[in-house]
Amino acid sequence: QLQLVESGGGLVQPGGSLRLSCAASGFTFDNHVIGWFRQAPGKEREAVSCISSSGRNTYYADSMKGRVTISRDNAKHTVFLQMNSLKPEDTAVYYCAAGRLLWFRLCTDRDRYNYWGQGTQVTVSS
């Protein structure tokens, strides 16, 4: 059964850190680009970070640069998103998605992804 399962979300104070995980099963993980997206109430779903199938290429949204690191372990079919120096405006539901993108530069386009997880809530508040 094809699945993407996010975990690691929660409530954190401003300036705190969280490490999100995306565990995949049911498809050939190591030939898929993985993207992390987030959606805050009343806002569009936006790309946060992506990683190529090999892990050699990464993308970070300007709003997250310097505060987030994406990595993947193809042997464990898992992608990680380490988020530091979190701000209240980072509050959102975070989703991971998998897709076989021909060009990595398209990784911010959510329509390029075939599979989505159900999301994990991240709340940054004092």
C-alpha cells in the first residue's frame, strides 16, 4: 500500500526547533523527488523545501533559508526536515509529497507530485 506518513510536528516556542520526518512505502522511493509543503489557515499551500532523488540537489524557500535543512535516507525510505529558529509565521500544516519530476527546478510546483501525506501540524507560539 502506497503511503507517505509525516511525523515530528508539535507545539514549539519561537526560536525553537523541530525535526519532521516523512516515511514512505509502497513505491520506488529512491527515484522520486520529495518536497515539503506547508499550508497555513486561509493561505495557499506553498513549497518549503525539496530534495532530488539522489539527495544531491536541494531547494529552500527564501523564507526558510538558513533555518531549515532537508535530507534523505534512501535505505530507510525517509526524508527529514530539520527546522531551527522557528517563528510564529511558520505555523502551518506541513506535508510531504513524492513525484517523479523530469526537472528538479519544477519541485516547487505542487501539481508535479503524485503522492501526498496527510500532514503534521507545526505550531510556533509562546
